[in-house]
Amino acid sequence: MRNQTLTQEKLQQEIAEIELYIKWAKQQAEAGELEQAYKYLRVIKLTGFQYLIDVEGEENA
């Protein structure tokens, strides 16, 4: 996202995507699929770190 202007719409899209992964993780955990739930949470975590690298620079991630 470096060199892109952050807008309310883009922020809402990012939040919706994260909420979807959280929903999937909860569903998998409730179904006893703990490994799959963990994978969904890892996507959020890794995506978050990539966002920090893209926006703030590698040294801040």
C-alpha cells in the first residue's frame, strides 16, 4: 500500500476482510478443526506484518 492514499472506504474493506477471517477461524474452532482455525489466524497475522512493511517500512514491522 505504499504510495497509496488511505481512505475510509479502503480501511472498511480491510476491516471486513479481517473480520471474515476471524469468522472463519471461529467456525473452524467450534467444529473442532483447531489446525485450520490457526491457519486463518496466521493469515491475519502475516497480512498485518506485510501491511506494516508496505506502509511503514521494513524496520518498523
